[in-house]
Amino acid sequence: MRTQLLAVVIVPIVTALVLGGLRVGSAVQNAQDANNASQLVRVVDKRTTLLQEIENERDLMALYVAAGRTGGTGRLGAQHSKVDAALARVRAEDAHVRRKPSSALATRLAPLDAFGRKVTSLRHTVTQSKMRWPSVVNAYTALIAGLTDALDLLTPDTVHQALAVRADALETFAKATEKASLQRALVGGALTQGHFDANEVQSLALASRQQQALMVQFRSTAPPALRQFYERTVTGRDIHQAETLQKQALTQQGTGRLRLDADTWFDTMTSKLELMRVVEKRLVGSLEEESLREQRHSERSVFIASLIELLILLLAFCVTYFLVQSIVGPLHTLHASALDIAERRLPEVVRLLRGSSGAQLEAIEVEHTAIGSSDEIGGVARAFDDVHRSSVRLAFEQAQLRGRINAMFVNLSQRSQGLVERQLELIDRLENGEQDPDLLATLFKVDHLATRMRRNGENLLVLAGGKAGRRWSVPVRLVDVLRAAISEIEQYQRVQLRGLVTADVDGRAVNDIVHLIAELLENATTYSSPDTEVLVTCRLVSGGGAKVEIQDSGVGMSTQDLSEANEKLLNPPVVDVAVARRMGMFVIGRLSGRHGIRVQLRGSSPHGVTAMVMLPQNLVREHEDHMDPPGLSARYNAEGRLTGWRNYDTPEQLDGSMPARRARRPRRHGARSAGERE
């Protein structure tokens, strides 16, 4: 229904988005073009200044060479510094533009990359060679021509028409100014030299005609305001005097010796050029004003277009929202309730039922969906409540069944444990009264098998979620705990204890720790060669607690298998058929989680697996009530009280309670005493 409603309004919304997006995109592009044009205007300003300074250097260099490279060079050196400074500003501005993301701007600025090297090379050539001043003028003029062409950055294909017109007027006027400067150099060089030759006269006439043509072009293309500014500025006595002096020089060129003063001519033309460069500055200022106006206009267009588009979108979304919400509001509520049931309430019920025993289970009320309407949506909500109620009832029944099965497992385990404990006591009496070594060895094997049967029964108890019926009431030595764990596996002869420490284990956790380590030892001996040893080492940890390592030399495990096994040890899965097939890992995970023990598997070198058991500080502590003599281990009675010492290094018992040459293994309390009823 939501899709059908949205389909009604999606077409006009998409149309508005497309049209508005095109308009906003066009406005953004215009704003970007205006910003690029503003950057180019700043570049043109710096290059115009460089053009003026290099023209001055050319004219001064012409006078210096025409005078035979004699006289003071202070004025020329100062001009060199001005050119270098202007060139540095151009380079800085070019570098700033090149850092922008627009590659087109960087391409346009490329022609001036080698301009500085050309200027330096030309200076060196002029000062170190015997070039005549007309050749110097021509060399500088060729260099200036490249710089003048580089002013052609603002073309109609990159900027708006109004800005392109002003840029064209600036370029035309800059070329006219350059021709006027060239005339200053030609006449000044001839006056300094004292005569004109035919080539110099021809060059002067050509420069004069080119300047006039450029001025005609400027007057025809420049905006009226700029033409009027030129007419008001480039006028006066210096302008007329420059024209008069140039005519006199041309008149005297056939008389042999020119009688005009070169400095007077240079100063007069400099005054004229300064007026023309005022007009150039005004043209550059006009470019900056126009580019700024276009940039502001483009930014305003982007803002207006974006605002209109945003208002249209807001209006469309508001109308769509209220239309859809008025129809699909109940559906949204039903959807939210369904997700809440599927992701929170139902899993919480299942978790609660899974963690409860059969005696603790009580009927669970199902919360109804918050939809009370009598329409079709309300009918769907009531049907969903029925499904939810049936799911909870099914989970409740499964939890009851699981509780009954667990209770059955606990009962069977306790019965089996009672029988095994009675069997072990009987085997103990037989061992105590037997003197035949062969028969005694057989009884030991039967003893080991019965011990393994007791551990398997305790595994069933762990699977059912139960705990051992009896626990130690006093601390037990850690070495006794390890040896008790070793005594519960079939191949106990292969296990070697190393690095034993003098520490006690909390009696409440002794049975579970023995069981946990026995499972790890069982895995280590089962999955390693019978002719190899399994090393068990333990040491106290500086921060408290103890670390037990069980290392075998078996086939080992892959990295992925180790990762999966460690994950199961850290988070034991729910009991199912797969868990029953790998009962040892599940039991280890359950027992370690019960006491905060951390168990981790890792690969051994060169092969095999090392199991690390980290016993926390609250379970392990230093001896307090007694200290065992060297090589001895404490022995406890059924109530957990210290009754004597057992020597693990020699077969002789120190308390005399057993015959010589018989070494006994420490026995831990079972889950059920022999005296309990079956």
C-alpha cells in the first residue's frame, strides 16, 4: 500500500528534482566559472605589471647598449630588481591557481613556466656579448610578445561576454602601450647613438602604424566608459611634446647627426607611457569589478535555485508524509510490534525459559499489539498476537520438556556416580589387602577405568546444568589437584609434571578444576602418539592466580580450528546432538565459565597443541595453614581434613597406613557419596 501511494506522487517529485537539479547544477557551474574568471583576472593583473616592468627594462637596456655599455648601471640594476619582483608575484599567483582542482586553468598558465629563465639568459647575453642595441631591442621585443600573448586568458569560451569584452580591450591596449614603449626604445637608442639607419627608421614607422591600428581597435571594442576614461587621461602637453620630438627625430635622420637630447625624449615618452598605464590599471580594475559582479550574481543564483529546490522538496515531502502517514500509520505500528517481538520479546522469553529449570517455570503472559481498530489491519494484528502466543506456548512446553530431561540426566548421573563411588571404595579395599604385584596392577587399571566412568557421569551432570553434590571444605594443594586430574585419565604414565608451585586451591572449586584439567589431559593423550610425553607445567602469576599449561606433541590443529575451539570454550553453545558428540570441549567451557577460569588453546612448536588454564586470584593462594616437606604431598580424609603426608618421589608412605612399594594417587570427592541412596 505504501508503494502504491508513493507511486502516485513519485513522478511529479522526480520531475521536480530533475528540473531543479539541472537548474542548480547550471548555477553551480556558472559560479565555478565566475570564480575561475576572478582568479584569472588576478593573474592578468600581475602579468600586466610584469609586462610594464619588462618594457622599461628593454628601453633602459637599449640606451645602455647604444651608449657603448658605459656609464652608470644603477638605474638599470634597479629596473632588474623591479622585473624580478614582478616575476616573483606572477609565479606566486600562478602557483596559487595551479593548486586549485581546475586543470584547465593550470594548462592556460603553462606558457610562462620558462619566462624567468629566458629573462636571465637574455640579460647575460646582452651584458657579456657585443650585441648592437637594435638586436637587443628585437630580442626583448620577442620575449615581450610571448608575455603579451599570455594575457589572452579571458576568452568568450571561458567567461561571460561582458568580461571577455573588457579582457579583449585590456589586451589590445596593452599591445598599443607596448608599441609606444618600443618607439621610446628605438628613438632613444638612435638619439644616444647619434644617427638613424634605414632599418631603425623602418622599425619605428612600423611600430607607430601598429600602435595607431591597435588604438583604432581599442576605440571600437572598448565599452564607452573606458573609451571616455582614455580620452580624458591620455592627453596634455607631454603627449603633444612626445609626438613633436618623434617627428623632429625622423626629420633629422637624413642630415647626418641628430641634435635632439636622448634623455629629454626618454623622459617625455615615459610621461606618456605612465598616462597610458594609468588607463591599463583602470582596465584591470574594470575586469576585477566585472568578475566580482558576475561571481556575486552566480552565487546569488545558486542560493536562489537551491532555496527554490529545497522549498519544493519540503512541500512535496510534507504532502507525501501526511498522505502516507494517514493511511499506513497502523501498518507502521504493526511492523514495529512485529520487529519488537521477533528481535526482543520472543528471544527474551526463549532466553528466560532456556535458563530456567522445570520447577521455576511459570506461565508467561503475551502483551497484545497496540492496535485496537476493527478493520483489516486490526485483524492482522490480532492474528499476529495469536501467532506470538502460540510461539511462547511452544517455547514454554519445550523448556518444560528440557527441564524434565535435564532432571532425568541429573538423576541418572547421580545414580551412576553413587555406584562408581562404591565401586572405587571396593577397589580401594581390594588394593589395600592385595600383595600380588600383577593383580595389584590389574586392580589399578580397573581403578582408572572406574575413575573415567565417574568423570563421564559428571560430564552428563554438567550437560544437564547440575553441580557436584559434595565439595571440599578446606583448601587443597595445587599439585594434588593436578595429580588428581592425571589419575583420572587412562594414559596417566605419559604425563610429566614440571615447575610445581606451593599454592592452595579453594576447596569449593577443586572438583571442577580436577574435572576440567582431566578433560584437557584426556584430549592431549588421545590426539598424540603413545610414545610421546604430555608436559604439565604451572607457575604463579605476578598479579595473582596461577597458570597451568598442558602441552602435547600430537597432530595439532589448524588456525581456523583453534579459533573455533577457543570461541566454544569462551561461549559454550546450547546443548544439542552436535555438542554431545564433542562433550569434552563443552564441559571445559561450562566448568571454566562457572569459576571465571580462562582456557585457551594455541599451537605448539614444532607441532601439537598447548592448553593454557588461567586460574584466577580468588581460587589460588599461597600456603597459609601448612607447608609440605620437600617431595611430599598432603593427604586428606573424606571430610577434607589433613591426615598425613604422601611421598611422590619414593614408594614409601610416611604415615605407615599402607604397605611399602605401593604408591597411591590422590582421590577427589565424587558428585555423590557412596552412602547416599540409589
